[in-house]
Amino acid sequence: MKLSYRDIDAQVKNLSPQYQAVLIYGPDEGLVRERATKIAKQVVEDLQDPFLVANLDPDTLKKEPGQLADEVAAISMMGGRRVIRVEGAAENATKAAKNFLTNPVGDGLVVITAGNLRPTSGLRKLFEKAKNAAALPCYEDNQASLDALIHEVMRENGLTIDQDAAAFLQMNLGNDRLVSRSELNKLSIYMGPQETRESDMVTLDDVSACVGDSGALSIDTITNATISGDLKRLDDTLFKAFNRGENAIAVLRSLSRKIGRMHLARGYMDQGFSADQAMGKLIPKVFAMEARRFKSDLGKWTTGRLSSAMAITSGAEQDCKTTGMPVEAICARACLRIANAAKQ
């Protein structure tokens, strides 16, 4: 069955018993892993238990498709329901999954993870049409889902977070769920044990102190230098970031998000709003530390030129994925084009 967006969180928390198998797929590898783990732990708490958990290789299933059904039907020596995990699947697991879903035997839960499957994928179509299986997509975090993750991790650790700190994190954590959760857990550790911490409120100062040297903030520096046309600062930070192993696509996506916010604000200004009023309409809001620079940058751009800048970033990301050229060179060229446009 193809799950709707509003049903996904409910199924991750409490999977319906009608589903004997789940396909979790999408471009956000961290979110795929997180959701697969949560669903599997509804059946088996310790996923390292060799009696209750079987890990199957999808290439092996292509050669021996009956192995999946055999594992689901197997009874644990220690008793209890089993989980059968298939990680990194593609079309190589389709036949095995189809054989099982057509004639399911046993009470085991099958959890299959995959990358970004196209709508034409046989594996995806199989799970979307089956009544006893669920297809669960995992797309990169947007502002709403990232905000929910921030507050979820804060609640788990007995913390609350003020608006400026939450807005700062939304703009800097990026799109990978696993990386975002890791950064948020690091922030909670920084705040200290609940019984000894001075305050349960996370402020912008706390966030800056905790993640001030992180890759996310290095990317933020690159983004700001590009948008403002600061070529010297861009040159200083961009190649240092690449030497430390920063991801070129992450840089382009951060830049694209910032340009998108500026494009929206300029659109409000074109309707007659002042820069301050336009900035006030953005969600998440422009936090205090960034407001002066954001307003200054708005004065360097028009709506049309920002549209062109967005086309440059999207084209560069596509080139990174398809041309085989060095992604750092593609990213650097895009940043320099945009920075030169801002300087002019």
C-alpha cells in the first residue's frame, strides 16, 4: 500500500498489523535508516539478536528468491516474533518480495530499505499495490519536518528551545536526518544532565557555542560570502571546507535554500512591503544575528536575478550527479558566478 504523507509518522510509531512487509526508500539515507530501525524495534527490541533478526543480502535473494519466505516462516529457538531485514535493495529483491507477499507464511516482519526508487521501479510498485505491505518514502527534511525533529530531540532530553535558536538550527542543520539528529544529540550533551544543568532552555548562544565549528556553519559561511559577493572570504572558506571533506552538494543546497528565502522576501518587497516587513513574513523567521546581513543582501538583488541564481545552483547540483566532473569544481564555479553577480 502506498502510504500518504500524513500516515507515515503514525505507521513508524505503530505499524498496522495488516502489513507483513515494509519497503522504506528515498534519497535521505539517514531518515531511511532511522525509520527502518524504529519499525523493526516494534517487533524486536535488540536488533543484534541473532535468534530474532535475520539480515539478508539482496543480491543473494536475486539468486535464491525463496530464501526470504523461508526466513519469515522460520520459528525462533527462543520464541518470539522475528524481523527479516534486507538493506540496500533494488530490483534484485523484487522477485523474492513478490513470492512472499503473494503467499505469506509465518508471522515475521520483513523490513526492506532502498535508495531513491523511481515510480517505475518494480519493487516500489509491488509494495504500493500490495494490501499486506507498505511503501514508505523518505524524502529530505523540509523546514516543517526539521522543526519537528528539533523539538522532538529537545523533549527527549528534557529541554526546550527558544525561537531564535530553533530558527538558526533549521537554517544550518541540512537535509540528512542522521546528521541532523547527531548534531542535536551533541547539543543536548552540551547542555548537561537534567539534574545538574542551570537551565532547560536552549538559547542561540548555546547553539553557537556547541556547533560553532561544525561543517554546517562552515557551509553557512560559504553561503553568506556567496550571496553578499565577498569573493575573498568565499575563496578563503570554500576550498578549506573541501579540504576538510565538506560535501559540494550540501553547499549547493544550503545556497539554494538561502536564495529561495531571499527570492520570497524580494517578492514581498515587489508588492510594496518594506525589507523589514518582508523579512518578518519568512518562516522560519530571520533570527536576530542574521537580520542586518540579510537586509543588506536584499539590497543587492532583484527578484529576477535571484531566479537566475536559483537556476545556477539547481543546474550545478544536476551536473554534480550526472557529468562525472569533479563536484568541487562544479560547486566552486557556481558559487563564484553568483558571488560575481552580487558584487556587480
